[in-house]
Amino acid sequence: MKASELRLKSVDELGQELVNLNKARFGLKMQLATQQSNKTSELGRLRRDIARVKAIMAEKEASK
């Protein structure tokens, strides 16, 4: 997910995206814990995406 795509979304849409990313991260962590998956790099990608969404939300809040 690119930052330029995220900047086009509203704060409400970013909040929903954040919820979805956190759910995906939780699900992946559970899969890794129960050894149903071995996609450890996916966890890092999700963490970076979550940080990216939070940073853009902060930018939008600061610009108000």
C-alpha cells in the first residue's frame, strides 16, 4: 500500500483501513503462533502499513 494512495482517503476511511490491518495482523500472528503459516515477512509488511496509516492520519489531524 502506497502513501500516495492513503493520502487520497478521508480520516474515516483511514480509520477503517487501520482496523482492517490490525485484524489481519492479529490473524497472521495467530497463524504463526500455531504454525499454520510461515509467512514471517508478511508480519513486517503489515506493521509498516499500520505505521504508514497512523502517520498519515496524524498529518491530516495536524493540518486541520
